[in-house]
Amino acid sequence: MFGDYSIGDLGSIFVMQGFAGLILFSVYVLMALGLAIIFGQMGVINMAHGEFMILGAYVTWMTSNFFQSYLPSLFSGYFFLAMILAFLASGALGMLVEWVLIRHLYKRPLDTLLATWGLSLMLQQAYRSIFGAREVGVELPQWMLGSLHVTDSIEVPINGVFVMGLTVLITIGVAYIMFRSRWGRQVRAVVQNRIMAGAVGINTAKVDRYTFALGCGIAGVAGSAFTMIGSTGPTSGQLYIVDTFLVVVFGGAASLLGTIASAFSISQTQSTLEFFMSGSMAKVLTLLAVVGILMLRPQGLFALKVRK
Amino acid sequence: MSDEANKGLLSPLRRKLLMGMAAVPAVTMLPRASFAQAPATSAVNTTGLAVTDTEVTVGILHSATGTMAISETGSIEAEKLAIEQINAAGGVLGRKIKFIQEDGASDWPTFAEKAKKLLVNDKVAAIMGCWTSASRKAVLPVMEQYNGMLYYPTFYEGLEQSKNVIYTGQEATQQILAGLNWIAKEKGAKSFFFIGSDYIWPRTSNKIARKHVENVLKGKVVGEEYYALGSTQFNSVINKIKLTKPDVIFTDVVGGSNVAFYKQLKAAGIDLSKQPLLTISVTEDEIDGIGGENIAGAYACMKYFQSLDNPNNKAFVPAFKKAWGEKTVIGDVTQAAYLGPWLWKLTVEKAGSFDVDKIAAASPGVEFKGAPEGYVRIHENHHLWSKTRVGRAKLDGQFELIYETADLVEPDPFPKGYQ
């Protein structure tokens, strides 16, 4: 299939395809991080993850409208504020949901699946009633559109670079919180042995609430960032949920490193295959490979050894 | 639920409509049925439909909830507007139209069940409804079994024809061929790259488009790609487009994927004012979500654009905005949905009866001169004769009309040589 093209053409396409893979990798990590925290640390299967993302997207849309109407001079920087607001909004909703719904179900993990699925339907209909059934278009500042012109034939999408940068920052942030901070130690202590953690004076209920809120908040930031590459509508969250679970389960539920490794392998496989065959075929083969590997290694790529 | 919803909508809507009615010449141009001449119910309704001396009931069956609500909301709005306007102009055979709205909830078995409810329990005289082909295919056996009449608004893949359905949207050849001819002539296009969502409509449409490109235009299809519904990552296929450098990108990507595709195309540095792109799946409704700046310059092949400059449309657009809000946009399918109640009314008056068999028989040849798209006529095969138009997307989310066929294009749901 490459006979007709010059070496230069092919070279630049492969460079751009490499970037496409890296962008897909960042997107996967960003959307899976929040879920990995909640699923990995708390064992809660949050089916409403996509809806928390879309809440972030709607917050971004509202912020953009606000800046356009009242502060047009600062419009070029609104996106940073929007991401912070998205984090706070999704995090606050997460905290509320944990308090109302999730905390009653910790002993019944499978029921959380059903409860959060119901929650996702309720949130979808809420978005539809509040923001309308149609998709909304989030206007971006000019500097975030278009591409970086590297050479005549190599162009790198700016929004992709932005998502990559954001993913790196958030991953480092999460790793720091989990493995270096006092609060992170408490979270890990609760995961390993809830009763003992309580006995040494950790307020486990509070740790749970903040962990859930953190996961939801990160989902909100991801949703905010994805307004650059995807759609914002009441059911847009559903577009991400399957891939998100795929990444988390394949990586091994309780492992941050596993999530990253799994996002990397899935995204690279998919983007390479997509280039050589059609999109749907590539997806089928990727999923088959994942199924195959999970049959051999049901615990996922990386699994923490936890005393059961 | 439906009756309450109707009442809530009717009164404010009717007031607004009556206020705006003076500005609707399209309506006043039409023959008015006066109440004094209303024929006896026993004469116009021999099959036990929900027709009284003063009222006739029709059904509206779309998804008001679920994924498809994004698309179907416009159709519901258009059908309600048409019914209001018909009532304000005197109704049908002297009877006011009352409607019962059911929610298909983006779920195909639900559509079939609700269609059966409308036909069997409510005895509606006609149903305006369905949007996706999947929902139409689910409803079709119900329509045929209980002898109902469905007015279906969406452009679709063709390969279907039924006594019990009037297709007010375009079938595939009506939508595609004239657009391909135009772009081949205007841009000297020889090579085409097809990209679509992976289901029946894009696949059938692209099959027809491929035959046309290869056999009639003597061009070449350099790529044909499908992505699962809901895909949000298109960077790989965009690289393939960059590598193959097609003269034209031909797309039928739908739903949320659409937004992702155009945003990523723009981000990858493909400038649609220099790289011709022809889409058959983006209307003003979709641009709302995509954002005008991401798609400006692209060509869309449709039969209606909100910006059309004709007297009917100049009355229709303000009436629609008055009823549903200043920011509402009107896409191709919304206009086609608006045709449904009008065509039904005109057919009932031609047949002089509400009976489904008589309406099915009287449909061919019915013409609607007040159509916002200009003029339409029903063909023997129950599809519409209508023009094909090409528009170019502008930054503000509207299309600028670039080309329209000189004559009405004949609907051909079973095209020879294209299968």
C-alpha cells in the first residue's frame, strides 16, 4: 500500500501517527485516572463516570459563555479557570453522591454498579432538562485551535499537545497525593485494612468521601479537556465509558502504574492497527487482544498483592 | 402524560402562533376548509379511526429521551408547529387536529410498542414519526399489520417502499448523486476518500457513491473507512487522508462522532477552505454542537437549508423561531418533518376521506406549494420529488446556498446499477 508514496511523505506520516498514538494514550489515561482511583482504592464500580466528565464539559461551556458575555478581554485564558471549576463542580457532586448513595453500599460492591448506573441515567435526563437535548458547542480561544507547524508536512494538533501536558501534570499530581502525602497514606491504609485503619484513628468515612470526590473531580477535568476533541451533550459521557473500563480493568484494578501501562498498550495497538486497516476492524482486533490477555491474566497487567 | 403535555404546550404556542399568523403568507395561500362545509363523519371515516365531527387525532412518535433526542427534538417541534398552523387555517375537512405524543425513548422495540398503542388503542388517523432507519424498520411491520399511515422525515438509505409510509426525506440517490456530480465538475475532483459511521445508512450511501464515482464520474475512491458509532478518536484516519491527498473527502459520520471528527480535522491543520469536503450528515442542527469555526468551508448536500431564499421559507423560519425560541436552528430533517402533517392534510382533502387505504391511493401526485424547501410532490413510490442542494458552511453555523438542481430530482429507492 505504500508503493505510490515518497520516503519523505511516509516519514512524516509515521511521525504524525506516532503523535496520534501518544495523544490517544493521554486521552485514555486522563479519562481512566478518576475511575482507577475510585475503583482501585474503594472497589466501587462507578458507572456514572462518563456523566461526571460531562458535568465538567458543561461547566466549561458555561464558563466560556460567561467570559464571552462579560469578560471578552480575558477570553483567551478562560479554559484554565474552567478546568478548576469543572474539578470543583464534579468533585462536589461526587461528595454529595457518596454521602447520599455510595456509603450505604460499601458492603455490597455489585449493588454500586446498579446504583451508579441508575445515577447515570438520572444525570443524563437532568442535563437534558437543564441544557436541552441538543449538543452544545464550546467555543475555544483562538490559540488552542489549529496545529503546530513543525515542517512542511508534519503538523501536530495543539489540542493534542495540551491534553498530553495536562495528563502528565495530573498524573504526577495524583501520584504525589497517593504516595507522598499524609492523606494518601491514609487512603492506602484504609484500602489495605479498613478496621485497623479505623482503630489507629483514621476517619475512614471521611477518607472514603474525599477519595470519591477526588476521582469525580478528575473526571470533571477530563471532561473539560475533552470539549476540545469531542462533543458535549447529555449522553456524550457514554462515548467514553467503555474505553475507560477497558483501560482500568486491563491495567489491574488497584494499580496506578497498571492504568498507565494499559492505556499505553491499548492506545498504541489501536492507533497502529487503525492506520493499516479500517477503524472498526482495528477496534475489534484490539478488543480481541485484550480479551485474550485477560483470559491468561485475569487480575490485569499489574495487580497489587493484597491480603484477602 | 401525553395529554397533559399537549395542553401545556398548546396554549402558549397557539397564542404565539396566532400573533405571528399574519406574517405567514404560505398558510393563507392554501385552500381553506371552512367549518360549515365539514362532511359527515360517517362518510369520511369508514374504518373506525379517531375522527369526530370536530376533531381528528394523529400521533407523534419520536425520541424525546435517550441518545436520539439530540436529533429528534427538531422533528417534534416542526410537526407540532405544522399541526398548529393547519388548525389555525381551519383544520382538515373542517376538523381540528389533536395530537397524542409518544416517546420512543431511542429504543427500537419501544417504538414498535408505542406505534401499536397509537394505532390500536388511540386509533390515530396518521403517525408523524421515527427518525433512525432502525426505528422505522421496527415500526414498519406494525404499520402494515394494523394498516396505519406513517410520515417519516429522515433522509435514509432507500431500498424500501411501503403503502403505509410516506417518506418525506430524501432517499440515498436523491441526496448523493447530484452533489457528487457538482463537486466533480466544479472542483475537477477525481479522487475521493470516504469516511462514515459503521451502520447501514453510511454503508449503503457509500456503496452508491462509490458506484457513481467509479462508473459515471470515472474517478477513484482512494479510501473507505468506517468507525464505530460513538468513536471519538479520528487522528489515524486523518493521517491517512493526509497521506492519500484526496481531491474530496466525502463523509457520513453521525452523532457525537461528528463533533470529534471535525474538531480533530481542524486541529490536524486541514483547512476546509482549501481541502474540499462534502458531507451528507451535517445540518444546521449538528453544527450547533460542532461549532461553526470547526466546519466553516465544508460543503453539505441536502435538500433544505435554513438560509434558503424563497417566500415560503421566509415565513417558515420566523414562525418556527417564534414558537421554539430565537436561538433554534432548522436542519434538513426538521423541514422534512414539517412537511408530514401538511402532506397528510392535503392528501386527506384530495381523497375526501381519512381512511388509510384511500389516503395511500390518493398520495401520488399530491403537491405542497407551501413547502419551505420550495415545492414538493409525492411520487408513485411514496417518496418525494424534491431538489438537491449544496451549501457551504459559514462561521455562524448557517449554510450559504452554492448550487441547486434545476429540476426536481426523481426519487429512486431501488436504484438500478447501484446495488
